[in-house]
Amino acid sequence: MLYFIAWWAIFTGIMQIIFSIANWKTIGGKVWLLIGGIISVIFGGLLLSDPVAGALAVLWLIAVYLILLGVALIMFSIWLCTKRKDFAKAAGA
């Protein structure tokens, strides 16, 4: 299960980083999504680097990861909501 969580975090982090960089100029302000992706990759790397870590340490690592990722994604969604009118204009609505 630990390896699954680690690889899942690395994969989703890489996808977030790629998406934020690929759409940086079209939408802009993807810094929070980029930060969330970096946090995910670091978390997955930490889990893979020491898989024999105690259950309590892994639990704390998962908790800190989810809190940091949640804050980054909330900041991204707030930014996205402030740009709603710009997106509607661009879509022609």
C-alpha cells in the first residue's frame, strides 16, 4: 500500500506540473497548481526513500502532505473563481 501511495503521489504531481507549465501562458497564474505538483512529487519521493519507516511517521507524512496539497488546491480554486468572467469572455459566453 505504501508503494501505491508513493507512486500515485509522484504520478499525480508530475501531471499537475506538466498541466500547469503547458497552460501557463494561456490561462496564467497556475503557480498554486505547480506548487501542489511539486509537493506531491516530494511526498512520493520521501515515501519511496524510506519504505521501512514506522506507521506513525508515514501517517504524519500523509497528513502534512494532504494539508499542504489541500491549501495549494484551495488557493488555485480561489484564483480560478476570480478569473471566471475572463474565461466566460474568452469562451464567448
